[in-house]
Amino acid sequence: MQEPLILIPGLGSTHITWQHQIQHLGDLFDVQSIVCDQPLRRAELVEVLLSQAPERFCLAGHSFGGWLAQAVAAAAPERVTKLMLLNTYSQNNAEHRILLDQFLENIRNGLLIDTLDANLKTIIHPDRMQDQEFVEPLLKMLKGFSSAGYESQVQAMINDYATEDLLPDITCPTLVVHAREDLTFPIKELQFIADHILSAKFTIIEDSGHMSPMERPQAITALMRLWFAG
């Protein structure tokens, strides 16, 4: 029987984030992508995800998904066997919190699409901006996500922002992944996470911005194959 692997996408993202991983890891894992976009508190999001998950499973999360995955692994250490955290955060960051507050205000003022267009240059490697085969599916995914879903996810992060107090409770082997050109979360943030999880390892993906599972899909898939199957 294949081991379950649950993938949590980031803010405003769906299974499309993990398309390459879903297609190429099925020989080893029962891969499932779970979007959590309803509750407004982190503990409720954890409860929703665990209610959909098998008894024991590997877990990976990107960005918002990595924020949530930390809480899941801390809350259910007996169920999460291995963990991968990609392009995410843990510490209180006043600048990022201001950006979240502004994003939430823009959503409520009907400016979601304009904001997504403006933010594109901050979430992908600059060299990919003119790559329409990459940009078009990415924007289609982000713009296809509901305003209510965005609002719930952003509000949840605002309500329960930092996860640094949870890191010592994560006991499973953990791989923390930073993308060299990530303008959303700097290397020091990912290094902090790795330094505060007892069994964590840290690595860097080159030539990628924030959306590493889509920008460097082969590299992320290879890392998952080595990490979760090792």
C-alpha cells in the first residue's frame, strides 16, 4: 500500500501548484492536495485538514500551506511521519503583517485582480515574467480562486500570525526549502525555522522565486522523492 502524501498549496492556490509532483510521485505515494480556505482560525484549519487526512501521512506545504503544515505537524506528531516546508515563515514580521492587512483591504474593496497583477513580479523569478507558458497558468490559478477563499486565508494568518512557538513541538524529520530568489520570505526566515525544529535539515533551490513548486517543478519533485522515500 502506498504511503499517503498530503500537499497544501499556498495563498490563493490549488492543486495546480503541485501538478508536476502529483503526476510524477504517484508511483511511490498516494498523493493528495488539500485546499484549506474556510475557517478563520489556525486551530480550525488544522482540525479540518486532519479530519480529511489518513491516520499517518507525509506532509508538505508551500507558503500559506507551509504555515499551516507547521501547525498540523505540531498538533499531531503521531500522525505526520515526515514534513517538508517550502517558501514559508514562522516569526512575527511587522512588514509582512502590514502587507497582509493591505491585501485584505484590497480584497474587500474589489481590487483583488489588480493586486494579483501588481504582486506577480514579487512572487516569481524576474526571468520568468515574459514566459507566458508559465505566467498564464499561474495567473489563471490565482485569479480563479474565490475572493471569499482569499479573505478567509488572509484573515486566518492575521488572526494567528506567528508559528515560532510551535516549532519545538514538531518532532518528525523535516526538510526546510528556501528559493534563492524568493522576495516574499528571505533566507534567514527559512533558516530560523530549520534551526528551531530539532530534526530539521535545510536546503536551497537555485534560480527560483517564491513559487518554487511551479517554477522549478523537477527540482521540487526530486527533493520530495529523496526526502519522503528515503
